[in-house]
Amino acid sequence: MQTFSTIDSMRTWCRQQSLEQRTIGLVPTMGALHDGHLFLVEAAKQRCDHCVTSIFVNPTQFAAHEDLDLYPRPLDEDLAKLERAGVEAVFLPSAEEMYPQQEGQTATTVQPSSVALPLEGVHRPEHFVGVATVVLKLFQAAPSDFAFFGRKDFQQLCVIEHMVRDLNLPTRIVPCEIVREPDGLAMSSRNRYLSEGERERALCLSRSLNKVEHAFREGERDTKRLESILAAHLSDCDSVDYAVVVDRESLLPMPQVMQNAVALIAARIGSTRLIDNRELQVD
């Protein structure tokens, strides 16, 4: 497994693979890897000749009050996991490498589409500018045929899909299913922040989504009633930023579920903010 810390070296390696007619799958991460990340790696390896994984804790997607400094960075553990998984190359840039603008200058950023405005866009207004910008930078640093993203960060996936479409980028986005613990908790790097009791309470997110999915399959199509079911099963949360059922494509509210929808939750258990979702497919 090769590691690269500069954009030039990573880009050169990727271009050499392309010249040799090898396909590349990119798995962008912020490290603190768990089985959800490794599921993306396995998907990339199954579809492509080579897998490149990036590890970069992106400062521009954290607000001033968020946990950038506390974000876990177990690099040696992460590299060992990636080597065992058969990853061919890892991109490990510094913040200075990714954001080389001079002091006092305003950096160029990517303005996401309107799908970034609701939900996380309300609670974390600058978040998706940082996400879209760094993902575009990673696509330039590690030019790949495919990029693999999990559906757990559902709105993020939509933002990236729109960016690729709107900017005519050649990288194809491959959405991958949410990976869960045996008890249903969606895997997340932030789960390690949870105490034993908090982790037990966090199961209310997946349980509430199960209840909504069951009601939907039984024929419930009224959005307000579906959202009431969500809310009724989130009493173990310390606070709820949103628990909604929205249109799958626009992420905007709708009175009745007449087309594909998604139920999304963002809530705090203790001091840890967790998100989860469930897609609701109309036959």
C-alpha cells in the first residue's frame, strides 16, 4: 500500500493507472475508520481495479463551535485497516496542501445547489460549502473513475450528486447502503463519543425509522402522520434538530408521499449529534 501526502504525487499515481487502463475507485474519508468505511472500500475494490482512500479531516466543513479539534485521528489504526482491506493507495494531505491560499486572501469555494439549503443547511449553514469544495478538490487530487459514498449522510450524497451533474465532472458517484451494528445503530465515527447508556438511548433513531417504514408499507402516505410516528419514538433523545419525511430528490416537504421520499433524523444523545435516515420507495 502506497501513501501520498501531496496532490502532485497522488495525481501522478492516478494518471499512471489510467494510462495503464486500470480503473480507480475513490473512497473519501475523514479517518476514524469503521466497518461502514470498509464496506465502501470493498465496494470500490469489487467494481474497480484499484481503490484509493483519502484521509483528511476537512476544517472548512466544521463551524467554530463544532468538534474539529476533538475529531478522532487514529491514523496508525486507520492505515492498518486499509492495508488489511487491500487498498492500493492512501492520500494523506495536510490542511496547507489542500488549502494553499495566501494569508488574507479569500479562497475559492463551491456553492452547492438548493438541495443543500434545508435540514443540515439550516442547522449548519456553511457545512455543505466546505463539503462540496473539499470533495471537488479530492476529485482533482485523485482523479478517479468512481467515488463511493454512504447513504447515511444522505443530504451530503445529494449535494455531491448535484455537484457532479451540474459541473459535468467525469467521476461517477456510487451510493452505498448504510452499514449498521447488529442492534440497528448506524455506524458512525461519532459513535465512539457515546457512553454505554447513551449508546443504548441512541437506538431510538433506527427504531423510529423502522416504525415509519412499517407504517409506510402498510399504506400510510400522510406526511404529518408519518412525522408524528418519528417524533413519538425519539423521546430518548436529548434534543431533535429535525425528524421529517421529505421528497427524495429535492429534500423539500410534501403533504402526501406520492413519489419516492426519505425520512431523516438529526438528534443529540448527550453531547453527540447523530443522523440517520430511511428511504421510502413508492411502488
